[in-house]
Amino acid sequence: MAERRPSRAVHVIPVTGLPMFKPGDDLAAALATAMQAQEFFPEPGDVLVVAQKIVSKVEGRAVRLDGVTVSKPALQLAETTGKHPAMAELILRESATVMRARPGLIITRHKLGHVAANAGIDASNVESPDGETVLLWPLDPDASARHLRANLEARFGMQIAVIISDSLGRAWRMGTIGTAIGASGVNPLTDRRGETDLFGRVLQATLVARADELAAAASLVIGEAAEATPVAIIRGASYIRSEAEGIASTLRPLQEDLFT
Amino acid sequence: MAERRPSRAVHVIPVTGLPMFKPGDDLAAALATAMQAQEFFPEPGDVLVVAQKIVSKVEGRAVRLDGVTVSKPALQLAETTGKHPAMAELILRESATVMRARPGLIITRHKLGHVAANAGIDASNVESPDGETVLLWPLDPDASARHLRANLEARFGMQIAVIISDSLGRAWRMGTIGTAIGASGVNPLTDRRGETDLFGRVLQATLVARADELAAAASLVIGEAAEATPVAIIRGASYIRSEAEGIASTLRPLQEDLFT
């Protein structure tokens, strides 16, 4: 098959056979075990895209709603929106600012800088034997990506990149799209300004959100519902290697925000 | 290789060897020829993602700036933003409303409903032997996708989907991302509401912008600058087949827009 394909194809490969994760689990070890069981190993330059959910789980970011003390602002937000008061409280705690609140909808700027509904807090796919449980984002998804990358690079002896993704909405488009909320080993932006086009003209405005494109591509195999495929490997994609950079450069600076 | 990979991998394959397109060219015929030359053929369910640029070119949407009559509102917009007056004129003609205008920046809602910088008008990769030429979006990208799909389906005798993509910016994130501006054969949204998660809970809010995820994935091989790879085939992705639907359902209805 491969020799019949044009060069530079990109492959998005689900990592299957992963366990249900619990707080404190070693994600890198579990990934290595699952891949080994399939005789499937990373290659240099692979991008591992990991759903935020399992990172949050191993980092102990699940919160039982009935243990949350609800503040007055959260009660008001819950009244405005019809959200569970404890959920409103957690959203406020996770957020820098509430951008829009309407019945059924809370959009905030997360303390990490991302604009997201419900501050990215997720109520699905969280085990809750004793009362409703929700899952907050990792405290520092870039750090989570960095640790996972270091561990996997040491384990496999090659350079790879790690992206932590979640499904985020957009201002003017319906539906969610896989989006990078943490990254390591990849410069999240590919700056093509200064390159020339086919006719030798210098490109003016081509800054490509490569980490977000990688996260979106991974969503084609990462399951949202009962599929339980929280990790994908992207092979063959071009991106700029960066060990220092996290996702921050993808966040539009507040002073350039025209739509808040 | 293939048998060592977990199942359900998605492949993003560039279609190379395409010619430089001119107005009136038969895109479907050119694609078939290029694929034939590589002994590479579509498979049922493949999604063909085509850069807006080449669709616009074959549909004759290139405009010479020096032939544009500039109106008074366009002159004012050019003054505010520092854009070329003819460019400002074309942006106004292509747009329903100007959303933001600042030095160096015009964001509008395109007549087709998409929010984009410069109404999606592109000044790169357009041949201009006699004066500066820019490229407008196809008049009806869904119709372009529909025609291309019908032609390719007849030619190859199988069901495929076609997406027309462009690189669009986002309100709160830097960089552009491949985004669907036309579609045929694929329902642009996958509605997972009502499905259950791993623990049997019903998903509340999982509407996935599948066409946009496919367009973003295609961007990993579609060149922006001198690469000249304007078409990708995505193989193995799951999506809902729809012959009737275009991209419209992906556009958030105006009455639900909280950020204009």
C-alpha cells in the first residue's frame, strides 16, 4: 500500500487497549504497555495527542459536587444560568473572568487563558460511585505535557512531541473541535511570514496554529463518547520542534482581544 | 506496517502532481489525472479536502485590483485600516457586515456567513502578470463541493465526500487553522447528544464540528506557501454521510451570536 501513496502522508493512529485511569496512575507507563501489547512503537517526530480527560484523571482533578462549598457569586451565577451551584462555583474558581452567562451557558476565560464553555469542566466519563463527580483541567497542562514527553522520550530513546487536547467551541461556528490546551516538544505556531509563495511573493499573514491542527486531526480517532480511545499518535506531520515552548503563544494576548 | 497498527487509523494523503489551475479548468478531471499518474485512487468513504484557492481559480474568482471602482465607504475603510482601497472595496462587496476594523485588520461576516479576516480574500499564490490580483471565495462553495463530488463519484463509481477549506483565524487564539467553507457528502456536524458515555451517562453537549476537524487535519499536508499541495484525501475517518447538507449548519445562527 505505502509505495502507491504519494509522499508525506500523515497518519493518525489510535492507541487502543488503555486501562481506565485512576489518580496517581503512571500515564507514560500505561501508554508504553498498551503500545507494546500491539507491537506498535513511536517513531522519531511522532506527536502524541492525549485527551485532557485522562491527564486530569491521573492528576486527581476529579471533584465531587456535593463536597463543594458554594459562594454567593456562584449562587448568583447558578441562578442566572440554571447550572448546578457547585458547578458554577468550580467554574468561577477555574476562571479569570466570566465572559458570557445565559440560561444554560457559561463562557469564561480560564485562568490558563483559554476561552471555553464551563471553564472546560467535564461531567462525562467520570466514575462517580458516590455522588456526581466532575473533572477539572490539569493545573498546568504544559507541565503535564512536558513530564509525559520527558518520560516517553527517555523510555523510547527518541524525540517526540506531546499535545494535551480538549474539545472546545468557537465564537461563530457550531460544534466543538479538538484543540490544544497543553503542548511540549512542538512549537504550537508555525510562522510562515517571510516565506515566499509559488510566485515569489512574500507571505504577509500566515501564522499557522499547528498544535491546534494536530489536536483537531487527533479528534478524528479520539472518542468523545463510549469509544474510550483517549490517545492518538500523529505520524508524518511537519512542525517546528521546541522544547521550551508551551501552548501560551497560541493564546491571543488580552490587549489584542477584539471580541470580549 | 499496516498490520502492526491499531485499527481505525486515519490517513491524510496529499494529492501531488496537480497542474497550475486557470479559469475554466476541469478540477475533477485534473484530480483524476494526477491520481492516475500516481496509481492512487479513492476508496469509498474517502474525504477529498480541496483548498479554496484552486476552486476559486478554476471558477474565475481572481480580480485585478486596478480594475476595481472604489466606493466612498471603501475609501473610508481603507483610511481606517491602511488597506489598499480596491481591497477594501472587494472586502465590503464580499461581506454582509464589517465586524472589526483597525489599522492593518478588517474582520467581517462574509455574505456566506463565515467570520473571517479580509472576507477570506487572498493575495498570495495568484498569478498576476499585469498588476496585482487577488482571489475571492467561490460564489457558492457548497455548490462547488457538490459539483466536484458528483463528478468524482461518477468517475470513480463510489461514494466520497468533498470539503472546500481555507485557513481561518479565531477570536481568542493566534494563528489560522484549516476550516471548512464548503461541503458535500458529509454532514458537517456530528451530533453525539443522546449517546452515552463510558459510564452510561447521556452526553449533554457533544456536537462535533466534524467537517472543520477534517479540514484542519488536511491542513497538515496542504501547503500554504510554495508547496503547491492544494488537495488531500482523508481515509478512514468516521463521519455521517449527507447528500443534502452543506456547510450552513456549522455557522452559528446570528441570534445565538454572543460575540459580535
